[in-house]
Amino acid sequence: MDHVLSPRNSGVMDRPDLTGVAGTLGQGAFLVLYLRVEDGTVTDAKFQTYGCGPTIASGSMLTELILGQPLDDCRNLTAERLMEALDGVPPDKLHCPVLAVAALHDAIAKYDHGR
């Protein structure tokens, strides 16, 4: 609940190095993840989302888990690990951490493609 009521790193980032998107803007839940990366390490992260409380919490916790981490480690982050960090999500909201991790993987794929 803490990440729902007081989300961390929420908002738009000016000039991010990477942007990952999951879901479809304007058509249900979506999450946009903004990253700054230096020498292959996440130095800043922000997210925007349209979705329920668990989606907000997933974006918030995701940013906390990846800040300061090498992208190589971020590649291995799973929805299950994110759910553990959140102390679980309701059974009907399992798609929320999946959405957040999908945005992360979308951003990392763009980084890989740009190398």
C-alpha cells in the first residue's frame, strides 16, 4: 500500500536515455518507463502509468529495484521478483507487475538495438 499511496519516482523525465512502454496508451492500462543510463548502469528512473493501485505500486517498486543496477542485472528481473518485493499482489492483478517488467524489457531492448 505504501507504494500506492506514496509512489516513488513517478512522473516524466526530461531527455531520458531510454523509454520503455508496455500496454497501449489510451486503451486500458499502460506503463511508460524512463531511464538514464551511464556506463551500462541505471542512474535515474521514472515512470508514468494509467492503471489501478497495483500497477502504480509495480512501477514505483520497479524503479527502486533498478536504480543503481547494471542493465545486465535488470535484464533478469522478473514479474515474480517484483511481486515478491511488493509482498504480493491480489490474484486478479497479476498482470500489473508483468506490465512494469515488460516496460523495462522494452527499454533494455532499445538499448541493445542502439549498440
